[in-house]
Amino acid sequence: MRIGQFGKVNEISIDAIRHYMDLGLIVPEKQGGHYVFDTSCQKDLELILDLKGMGFHLNEIKKIFHYKNFGQFTDYERDAFYQSLFLDKYEKLEQEIKNLIEMKNRLKGKVDQLSTSSSGSSNTLGIELSVLDILKCNKCGGSLTLQDGIIKKNQIVEGKLTCHCDQVYLIESGILRVGSSIESNNQISLLNNIPEYIQETDPLYLENMNKGLHWSKRKLGQIDLHKKVILELGSGVGFFLRNMYQDLPDDCLYIAVDHNLERHQFLKSLLERTGSKRNLLFICADFLDIPISKQTVDLVIDHSGTSNYSFEHESFLLREVESLFKLDSYLLGSYLAFKNFSHKSKIESKYRDNFTDSKIKQNIRKLGYIPLEDRISGSIAKGGKYEDFFVQGEEIFSYSFFGKR
């Protein structure tokens, strides 16, 4: 029979048959321009499939065929090497089975853990009473007084702070609200679904983010954070804070500022479920309305604040809030920079300065920060559903800075 029929009868592809022919495992007779497959070919194919069923690879099968074809009517099956082909394969399969069983048991344990895991213990994160000392009215700079406060374990979870100038700040579920917050649109709500964010974002973009996150975490580890005040501008859903939350000392204060209430609520709920207690102050406010005393902050974390602010402002955010930083403060920041701008760019011309690495470095230098270390990431040509601030033809990278005044 011809190759097509031979493949059909044996339910095997023509490509597989040709591969076996190339290896010399099946040797049909050629008549004219066609190959003819006889009973000998059929027996060879059946032996190939039988040996493959035992786990042999084609190169191993080829050795066995050599014995079969050249050792006819000899006692080749008694040959030690020939027998070792089968004994070795048996021992390898035994080890593979053992490994697979071990992997299966580990995987089963993980599946059981995932299906039965609960949030466990949780802590309510409110505003520590001691934090009231650094809170000031963002209008007149006056002290704030707590009214109608609900306090649990020395933390304010509900209430309002008032100033003599009649300015009022609400505390709702442990979050200090200044002015009117921005409500999440559908896109931001979806961002809270981290698995979807990962699936909808370009892998190379995520890889760059991950490398930058590890770099920043190592730099943070070089600072003694005990009794320090840390301010993060633009905490968002907490990619940064969640990765160093457990490493924060109990006696430092971490101030997370974002103008979106739902993002704060999402991040706060995640941290509460860890069961670990850290001194956090969630402030829902515009960056220019942060109600804390001047020269309070020991470390500024600027991983997304300035870049997000620059989409709609010509000024450099850090310069606008500089009065909050101590004269010897640290800066740990990461900034979006464009290698080029397309004529179809989504960044308006008047805002582009703060998306160039030269301007970013210049602004940081004017603030008096001396670099201890900095880095430039690889360039990215696309982001994803939630990182759609650059268009085809543009490339971006991130400039990361760690320094001290």
C-alpha cells in the first residue's frame, strides 16, 4: 500500500511516517515515484509504537532496531548491553514515577490549601492617636482637634478633625479624607482585579516593573526606618507598599496618599487581612492638600505620584510639596520617561518636559538630593489595557533614583 493508505490504516500522520523513514526505522520499497509499504513495514511500525509505549525515544529505538536487523538468529537478547537498554529505561521510569508522585502530592497539598485557606486573623487599621501631633490644617496650618471620634485600641476609626478656621476633615473607616475624593471609574475598579491586570499588561512591561520594585526594596533596606516618617505620593493599589509592608518597623509611620478613595479602601482591606499591624496613615487627598506639618517627612517614596501628576500639570510635583520634607530627607523615586514623542502622542506638548530623564534629573538636583544610586530600565514599546499612556512609535523607560539631601 502507498503512504497515504498506510497512514490511514495505522492512524498515523504522513509526516511521522516520513520521519521514521528518515531514521531508517521503516524502509519501504520504492516503485517508480511512490513508496510501497508491505507487511515488513507494518511489523516495524508496530514495534516502533510498542517501544514508544514503553517510553523509549526514537534514538533509543534505533539502537534496538540495529540489534533486531543485524542480530537475526543470534542470542543478541542475552547481550548485556542490549538488556541494559530495557533495564535502564525501567529504572528511569521508576524514578520518574517516584518524582511524579512526589510532585502530585505537593500539588494536591497546594490545591487543598488554596481551597480551604481563609483570611485568618485581621487587624483594623485606623489612625494612631499619636499621629494627631503631625496633622495640620492645609489651609491655615493650625492644629486639628478630634470631634465625635470612635477609638479602638488607640486608633481613630471614625470621626472628624476640625480647625479654628472652620476647616473640617472626615475620618471614615480609618481613612482621613481631605476635600472631595475621586470616585473610581470602571477602569480603575478593574485594576483592583490584580489577575486581570497581569493578563492585560504586556509581559515585558511587568518584567520592568518587577525589576524596579526589587531594586527599590533593596535601597529601602539600606535606611534605618525606626521612628521615621515615610510619605508615599500616589500609593494606588499598593504595588510598592504591599511588597515591603512586613519589613516596616513597628515604630515608623507610613503615610499613604492617593486621591482615589476606592483604591485606598482596597489597599487598606488587603493589609488588614495580613494580620500584621503597622503604623499607617491613609490620606485621601489631592497631593497639594496633604494636611501634615512642614518638615515632617524623613523619606519620600515617589513611585508613581510625580509621573501621574505630570500628565495634567507642568510643575514638578516634588517641588510643590517640598515644604513637607526634612532638610536631610531621603528620596526613593521612579519616573516614567519617553525616549521619543510621536506626533500622535497622548502627552500634551506643555507637559512633556517632566517625562524626559534630563528634566527629571534636573528637578531632583534642584531639590538638593544627592544621588546615592540610580538606574535606567530597558525600553518598552507597549503597555496594555491599563498602561495606555503611550502610542505606537513611542518607547518609554523608567528612571529610578535613590538619594539624600
